[in-house]
Amino acid sequence: MYQVQSLKGLSTTSLIKDINKENALEYFLIATKFNVERLSDKCCKKIAIKQTSNSNEFKELPLKYLKALLSHPYFNPPEDDKYRAVVKWLQYDQTNRQIHFDDVMSLFCYHKLSSKFSYQQMHKLYQKNGRKRSYGEVCSGYLGCPENHIKEPSTLEELKALFGNRCIQLSENLHMVNSFKYKYGSLGRKVPKEMNKLRIGIQRGCHAGNYTKNSLEQEIMFGDHHVEVFFQNTKDADHTFIVTGDYNIQRGCYNFVQLPKVCLILGLQPKAPPNPELTHKTDPSKDTGRMLRYPMVCVIGGSEVDMDDAIRFACSLNLRNHRCDICQRIDKDNYRFMNIWSASAKKVRYQHLNH
């Protein structure tokens, strides 16, 4: 099984290097068919839908592949271009595709069309099909629709329900601590520009946010977030992930729920004990009563981050120990967390904590 996975990884890497605007759609279909997420993410960034939608390859797409493409979190052309692509797909085989009208018309956001002509054309299309569309109606297949308001959670249970299976209660998953496999490094607190280009709407309160390329940056800058940025194996934006610490349900991590790669870790004390590799064995008093973890942590991944391993890494983090002068000297670079990613720091800390 390992050999098969290794071969799959090598093939994916080879295909990624070969992606261009001419073959991006073809490779996307392969990635979707065989569920290769890393490849489909890369393809979506390369597909120029304005040109691609004129090709027969696009117009002949089965419905499931059209939906997979237009709803992909990393496929972010102007909304008008998505609308025109939908119309071209419908018109290519009007007789057989008429039954899919409502399905495909929900794959773009009605409220984000910038062209007056697109609005007028769309209304005519609805009238032609004997349908009406009100402005306040939510684009049901589009999570980022400004009318698709997310209810601000007021309790921990509501927050957990919002994240669903992307929420981890650390006290029930202690086996994840120190189980990460990849190599990691810290980039301090500066979020790479590529991550800020995620055009996923972030909502503040019950109101839709601005769907701009820097909406992630704006939220991190002005929200109640304590940020540390890491990279996984490779020091580039695609392998970068953000770890944010939050105290408040209302002003914290729920704003990130729409992002394509995100996980919420609940590390509430005293149920979630410290990382056992980061405690003073000879003088436990240096760990008594200090803050070990943020109550809530969001892990936000770049397009090529292995989120399972990144989450295991984030579960292993403990906040810096300000009660111990030696620990502070080991973490001299002013990181938020105790350094578990540097081999030299780990060696010095092991000697200190165990003697």
C-alpha cells in the first residue's frame, strides 16, 4: 500500500510540473476522477475559464465535473466569467440540459456579478425558463454568497456544530500529540501574500465581509487572533499554514469556517494536559498554574499542506513558559510557542527538562 501511495505521489508531482493553461482542465478531470486533491487545487489556479469555456472539452463536461470545478475553493475567476461559462454549457445541449437549469445557475453568485449586462442577460434567461429570481434569495450552491449569512455562535456547542468534523476536542485526541511526521519551521507572524489571495468570503458578525484577495489578511490583522505561521517540509506559500490562538467564541475562529483547509482545535484547560515532552520533570512547580494552550486554535492550511499532519503538529504546541528563564533562553526568537520544530532546541530542552 505504501508503494502505491508513493507512486501516486510521484505521478502527482510530475503532473503538477506539467500544468499549463492549455491542459489544466484535462488534468483537473483526472484529479477529480481519482480524488487527487493536491492536483485539482493546482489545476484550478491555472484554468482560464474565459478562454476554456469556449472549448468543446468544457462544453461537453458531465454535470458532476462542471459542479466540481465551479464550486472548487481554489477556482476564483470573476463571477461574470463563471456566469458566462454556465450559460455556454447550458446552451451547448439545451434539450438535455434544461433539467439542470436550477443546479447550474446556483454555481455562481448572483449578488457578485459586476456587469449590468450580465444581470439583464441572466434575468432574461430566467424568464425564458419560466422562473423568477429575487435579489434576497440565497445562491444555494454557493457558500460564499453574501446572502448566505452564517449565524454567529454564542456557545461552544454552536461553534463545534459550525465546524462539524473539522473540530477536534484535544482532550479526547491526546494520541495526536507528538505524532506528526513531517519537518516544520516557523515563519514568525507574517502571513505570506499567496495565502492572503484566498478569495473566500469571511463574515464578521452576521454580515458578509468583503470578498477581496486580502480578506484573510484583514481578518487576521483586525480580529482577536494570536498568530504564528509555520511551513511544512518546504518553505513556500503552498506549504505554509497559520496557527491562530483565540479566547472568544464571538470574535474568534468561526470567521474562518469558509476557508478550504481549516480545522478548529479545542484545547480547554484543565482537560487538555500539556505536551508531556515539554514539562519540567525535576521541578514541576515551573509548570503549575501557567497557561499551556489557547482555548481555541484554528489551523489554516495552504493548498499543499497535509492537514492531518499539520493538525497533529498544532496539537503538540504549548505556549512559551515565562516562569522558566532557561526555557525562555531556548525560545529566544520570541515565538508564541515552545520550539518543537528545531532539532537543536529540542536537544537542549530535553536535557534541561529531564535533569
